[in-house]
Amino acid sequence: MSGAVPGSGAAGPVVLVSFAGRRWRLPRGGVLTVGRSRSCDIQLPDDDHVSRRAAELSVLPDCVLVKNMSTTKALYLRPPAGEDRVVEPGAATTSLPYATFGVVFPGQVPRVYTVGVDASAIRPASSASGPATRSPSTVTNPLNFTDGQMRVLIELCRPMLTQSGPQARPATYEEIGAALNLTPLHVRNVIKRVRESLAPYAMADLPDTGPTSNTDLRLPLARWLIRNQVIGHSHLGRPPGNGDATGYHTLPR
């Protein structure tokens, strides 16, 4: 253990780490190891599906670095809302932009072990740049979505913006239809037409679709809409059936 203080007493901003009723206070520069080995700071249950030395948590100046120390097992960074971030064996990821998150270690099915992390005390300060130093706005290309399309897209993305873990997935055609009083087939056709309208943008992370394609477009489309801020939390307050008044939206160039 390097710089980790179980319980309380650490001075200055600290990251709070918790597991199985215990808490650790980790200052900037501190490191915690996680795994089922007794030599780890946080010892996970004796489950042979978990690596002996599974992860290392290091506190950087403004975030936490999560490194997967296993050579065979993936782990997951789980935000408060949104999809899990996969950390492959030997890889690492920072916690940004999340202030709180879980580090999830799959065990023998159905066991899952989650180490909670609260890094809100070391979050980066918001920029105080004035107009003279602010970068120019990003230039965008216009794309028109109808009110009906926007309602469908909002419901498609809603679980991914509000849920976490396995529940952070795109809504099904049936769920969207039930929310908007539409048939699942109508919802599927709307989503397919939206994807076809994006074809001129040649998005590499969106699958192609043709007249006879049966590809499920929900997950890649929802990811793209959220990543490009076409659909966001600001849309979720709009009740189903009450779409955007303008019908005009923009996409990043």
C-alpha cells in the first residue's frame, strides 16, 4: 500500500474508496492494489475467477487512474449513469469525466464485486477563461430531425443516460413504442430512416444499412447520438409525445 490511509485522518483532498463495509482514504499520489491475494490492499473474496492482483488505483492530480493488472480478466469502470467502460487486461483508463464510479470485477457467475470510488474532492476546477482566451465555437453542419424522430431518439437513448451497468442499454422497439403509443415496427422504421439520413456523413462507428438489412441499429446509433451531443440530459425532461419545437438540430463536422 502506497499512500492509502484506511478509515480517516488523511490530510488534504482525498479519494474515498469503499468495499465490503470498509473505507480507504487515498491522497494525491496514493496507490491502492485490488485482488484476491492477501498482499493486496483491498482483498476481494477467494473467487478463482478474480485475478490475485486484479487492479491498481492511482490518484492523479485531477482524477483516478484505473489499471488492470490481470493478464487474462477484463474489469469495468461503471459510471453513475451510462455504459460500463471496459478495461482490457494490461490496459488502463482514467476516471474522467466521472467524480464517482465503481470498479467492477466479474467473479464466478453470477457473482460480481464492486469497489466504490468517490473522487469528487479532486475534480478539476472549471475553466475561468474570459472571452479573450476562449476558443472559437465548433463549426457544425445542420441536420433536420422531425419532432417525431426526436421523440423516438430521446426514448432510444433514455436508459443509457439514466441507468448504469447492464441497464444502461438502448431502449427496445417495444419499450419506445409503449412510451410513445407507437407500434414497434413503426419505431424500427423511424430508427432505420434516421440512420439512412446519416449516410452522407460516413460515420465509421455506425453500421451500414440497406433496403434488406436486418442489422440492429439501436446500440451504435444511441452511442453516436450521445457522444455527439445530439441527445443529452437536457432532452429527458420533455415528456413523451412533446417534441422539440424547432425540429432543427446540428451535428459536429
